[in-house]
Amino acid sequence: MAKDTFFTTNASLNVGGKLLDLSQAKIMGIINLTPDSFYSNSRFIGEKEILVQVQKMLAEGADILDLGAYSTRPGADEISPEEETKRLLPVIKLIKSNFRDAIISVDTFRASVARLAVEAGADIINDISGGELDAEMFATIAQLQVPYILMHHRGTPKTMHLLTNYDDLLADVTYYFSEKIEKLKSLGVKDIVIDPGFGFAKNTEQNFLLLHHLSNFKLLDVPVLVGLSRKSMVWKSLQITAHEALNGTSVLNTIALQNGANILRVHDVAEAKQCITLLNLVKG
């Protein structure tokens, strides 16, 4: 790829009857409602703390807020659907009552949680399992008619680190997406975003291979979300910690944008916004 070539899309998402234009990359800010997410600075519990963080992220340029009440870090313990909704639903209502126009994505692989979240005011469902951990998810999304983020994964958070053997990583991931996109469209789902799933059933070398070839997924003709923020592929490669991985994250986010990412899922909104702004100036 020539260094001055940038991949763009005219895609948009129908979010509650309003179009979210993805011809310019958008930012998804991460808000974890869990006590055990891998990056401790992304964990928010009390109402005041959550509202302060939401206001900060929106002011810094977040287009979407991604709420997660179930940690999907490698080796994470399971929680019940009841515990997940107990953590999640009050926060959705809290945010919507204070920031009416905020776009809320919910990070869940459970259809029942997805339904309750949308009923509470969530706008997007972000499913790390691609519908494989709950057979009802695709039909539920079709009924709810909300945008759906389809991530590539294998196994569960407890087992995924053991499932990194592929015949051909790029071909396997592309086939995974093509089959699931076809199934979703056959059910009437119109707004689909794909996420290659960096760190999910991929080792460090595989993560960098996916990033290098990210533009290949444009062949699927759907927007691409990239979640690289402070992940181990950054800090382990640099022999630092997740808390020291902001600069490395910005570097990889820039590469992702050059290779066609439409949405950056990040812990650090202001820095991601700077990446997008500067790349837009390069494009002219």
C-alpha cells in the first residue's frame, strides 16, 4: 500500500432513526462496569464517577460509548446474566437521562441481555462472540433492528488463548465473516459492523498480520471496527505495561485508520481523536 493511500467508505449506520456517517472515522469510548477488566483505569462503578467519565469522553470527541458489564479479558471468570444486567441497565438509564443524545453500545454476547439493554435505551449491540455463545442472538438483533458489531473469536474468554491454530488466518477470518454476514442479512439485519477481534484467539504475530492486512476486509463491504487500545500486543511487544501503552496504541490506531478502520474502540478518546484529525490533514 502506498503511504499516501487511505481507504474510506461511504457507509453509515441507522442509529435510532438517525444516520451515523462513517465516511469519517468515529471513536468508541470504553466504559467498563466490571471490577476485573484488564486496564484498571477503564473501570467505573459509582454514578458520579460514571457521569464524569461520560462527560469527559463526549467532550473529547467520542461518538459512541461502549458499556461492558462482563469482562472478556483472557481467563476472565463468568458471571450470570442477572449480574450482568444488574450492572448494566441502571447505567444505560443514567447516561440516557443525563446525555439524551449519547449513542450507547452494549458489549454483550447474551441475547437476553441485549434485548433488555435496548429496551433500557441502548442503541448498538457489540457481540464479542459473533453469535456463537448464544444461538438466539442473531434472531434477537433482527427483531430489535439495531446495529450489530460482529467480532471474530473462538472459544470463551477462559479458552480462547488455546485456540490460535489456523489453516490460513486471513482466509479463515474472512470466511467466518462472510458466512455470518450472509446469515444476518437473510434475517433482515441491515446495519452490520465487523471487528477482527485483536487478542481474541490470536497470538501477537497473528494480531500484527491482521492489522497489516486490515484493508482486505473492505471486500466484505461493511464497516470495520478496530479495538487495539492498550492490548497486550502493544505492551508485551514493547516490554512495558498496559498503563504505559498509550503511545503504542496511538501508533497502531494510526495504522488501522490508514488501512480502513471506520471505528476505533479506545480507552483514551482525546488521543484517538488526534490521530483522526492529523490523518485527515494528511489526506487534505
